[in-house]
Amino acid sequence: DYADRLLPITAEIAEEWGRLNVPDPLPVIDGLMAATAKAHGLTLVTRNTVDVARTGVPLLNPFE
């Protein structure tokens, strides 16, 4: 059960997601993950660092 580990999409995250998409849109899921990480002060762990590198969110690629 992961219910206590899920982070909901809040108004703060939705607003950050919008800011991250200007001037160039991000892929939807990557943008939402980056906005969520940024809003919570977290490091985003992903193999796809290319799409979110410009967001300023700390990134960790576990495959490197």
C-alpha cells in the first residue's frame, strides 16, 4: 500500500507546472513530476533527465 506516499496535485503544483511550461512546453507527465518535486523541495529521480533539466529541479538518474 502506497497511499501514504502519494503526493496529490495541488493548486500550487498546477501553478508551478504552468510556469515550467513557458516559453517551451514540457511533456505532460515530465512537467507534472518536475512541478511536484519543485513544490515539495524534492529531487526528481528519473532516467529521462533531458526533458526536465531546464526546470532547475534537482535530478538524479539512477542508471548513470
